[in-house]
Amino acid sequence: MWHYHNLPLEQPAPDLERFLIQLNTEHTDFFNPAAPLLVARAPGRLDLMGGIADYSGSLVLEMPLAVATMAAVQTNSAPTITVCSTAASGLNGQPIVDLPLAALRVDEQPISYEAAHILLNSHPETAWAAYVLGTLVVLQRERQFSAEQGLRIMLHCEVPIGKGVSSSAALEVAVMQALNEQYQLRLSGREIAMLCQKVENLVVGAPCGVMDQMTSACGEDNSLLALLCQPAELQEAVPLPEGVEIWGIDSGVRHSVIGADYGSVRVGAFMGYRIIADLSGYTVASQTGSYVEIADPLWQGYLANVPPSLWEAIYREQVPLAMTGAAFLERYGGTTDTVTHIDPQRTYAIRQPTAHPIYEHQRVRLFRALLQQPATSAEQLILLGELMYQSHVSYSSCGLGSAGTDHLVELVRITGRASGLYGAKITGGGSGGTVAILARQNADKAIAEISQRYEQESGLPTTILRGSSPGSYAWGTRVIHNIR
């Protein structure tokens, strides 16, 4: 039987207990019982404010959730990496994926990101493993690490998948933290997060910002992680005021940052920055293909640094509502985004995706300032809620809303302050997923009633998310032994 030892009493780990039950009942033959396991844990995250503005340099406020993903690793002599996840079967995936160690190197050199993307995403039933195996690809290329032994990795995923609460980041971070300890790589929490973003951007192919990985790696229990995404400046965590609680309700509408809507909005935002830089007289310092570098001493390359007043007074009417990729490339050559690619045949909305991060950064800064006031008043909560509602509407204006999340937000608004509910918004990459709710403590009944009513009216199942837990770096690792 697998057991853990020396876990401090002040750190209860019910999800670790559930993982042990799974190991001891369902996967008794996966690991070598004569060698210990190393287990890491990484939570999902609830995006309270900031969301998709992260890639434009916004401040974001993120809550590490109570639900998490665990990764257990063990080395062995076989020249193979074997990954197991029972969650994969629920998504019509193959639960166990094998990859020869030799596949990670070509002519004794680390496999390229392009080749790794093709290799690990070529079969839909095994593509989930790219989030796991991609960590080794990134460590090879960025840290000159090379696995000399085989590796077995088992995953226990309690973060809801496809709900906009960063199940993918939790998976990447848990695996990276386990490898960090297994191979004594001495990576900091921030380094783990940045490397995991490369996994998602360059191996998986999802054009996400870094806030998800940073929250999963560096978040603090019961506090909002404050991250200025320029590119990843961790600021002082923001504790929730006494008497205030954050909830999440899953809309039942599956979310994906790999989807075309998210990617096109990101492209539109970077097109908008390129146009604003051109209008401001900032020249192209260098160009490689459709990637350009701009000499920008004022905005430093980030839309979030453009004040809303200047956007309205100078730039708004000069930034087109939309533009074809071909017309944009002909006039401007490319964008400063290293992650996305412009399709010449596609028409991209530009003005609204550009406006969103400019205003969102301002909203998040105001939100944090209100949270940091010494006393929590009803007026304060009303203002915080209004900022959330504004953010939600702005998502929809970008084309990243959904009927389900709109319905949930409206139910929160209707239920209102009399029931202790002050604000709600879509989260993460939008287009479905989870709605974040700002509430007074003891709003359990109101949250449950909204969830029940939504299920009855939409016919979709919901999941209520509550509570917090520390990020992977603070949680550390646990050693598991098999004791007969």
C-alpha cells in the first residue's frame, strides 16, 4: 500500500488521500513498489479580474482554487516515458501514453518546438499528453536538461476540464514541479510558470498568457495573486477583505483557448498595438517574417500602458473596426506577438480587442485599490461588482461571451445585493467556462439557488467552486512509499 509520511498536521491534504486511494485500488501495477514516488500538487485558478488582457500587459488578480491536479513521478530503467491519466478516458482520450526517450532528441539535439508540436498533437486521443511531455521538451531546450532514464508519471486531476479554471496550467505546473524536485533543477516558482507557458504556447499550441501558470505555481492560500503581465511581474498578494468571498459557477459550456475566437481576439489586439505604435511614430526596429520589434519608449510594447483618456481622445477613431489579414500585413508587415500567426484570408476585429485591455487594466487597478481599503463597506462592494459587470460586457463586445455565462451573470444581478451578491463576470479566455462571483460570506444559499435555477432553465449541469489553496511552489512535494 502506498503511504505518505511526515505531512504537517496543519496541512491537511484530502486530495492527496484520494490520490492514494486511486493508486492503491485502480493502478496497483503502474509504479515499481520498491522505489518511492515524488508527488507535486498544483491548483486551478479563478480569474477574478484581468483575464485575456494578460497578453497585453494588464494587471490581473487571480485566486488559486481549492481543487488541484497531482502528479506522481518515478524513474525507471526502461528508455520510455509513460504517462497515465484516468481523466483522459472521460474525454475520449487514451489513458496511458508511451513515448520513447529517443523521440525527444534528433541527431543528439533537443527536438524543435515545431517538431514536438506535430509529434505530440498528431493523434487526438493522445494529444492531452502534450501538456505533460511538453515539460520535458521545454526543459531540454531552455535548461539544457536531458532525461537519462525512463520516467513514469501518473496524474490525478480534480480541476474541472474545459471550464475556464486552468486545468491545463495545473497539469503543466504539477508535472514541472515534480520534475524540478526529482532532478534537483532548483527552479523558482516564477521560472516554473514561465517554462510552463512555453509548454502551452509552443508545444500544445494554445496562445495563452502567463497568468494561469503563475497562479498555479506562485499563488497564496486565500489571497489574490497580483501579476503585472509585463511580462510577469509578481506584486504583493491581495488578501480578501474580512466578510468577502469569491465563488465560481461553471456554466456547462466548454471553454478552450485553442479555439479560433480567442486566437483571433488576441491577433486583433496585437494588430491594434501595431497600429497605435505606427500612429505614435514608433518605428520597426527589426523584422523576422511577420514578427516585428517596435522601438517604443512610451508604452513599452503593451496596450495596457495606453491610458483610456488617450485612447478615446487620439487613437480610437484611427484604429479600424476590422481588417483583413492580407491588408494588415501589406501595410504594417506584422505584429509584436511571437505566439499567434495572421491568416491573410481572415478578417479580424481590431478596435474592440484593442480597447478591451486598455480599459481592463484600468478596471483591475481600481479593483485592487478598492480591495485594499481598510474597511469593507456596502458602497465598496457595489463598486467592485460594477467593475466586474463592466469587464463581462467588454468580453462579449470582443466576441468572447456565451449565452450560458450571460445567463449566470444576469441571475447574479437579479438576485443582487439583498442576498449578498455584488458582481459577476466571465473568466479566463471566455466563450463559456466559469463565472466568478463576488459575495458576502454566508451567501451559500443564494449561490446554490442560482446554480439550481440555471440548471433548470438551461438544461446544463453546473459545478460550484469555492475555497482556495496554496500554489505548487509553496505546497512543495511529498514522498510516497509503498509499505507492505
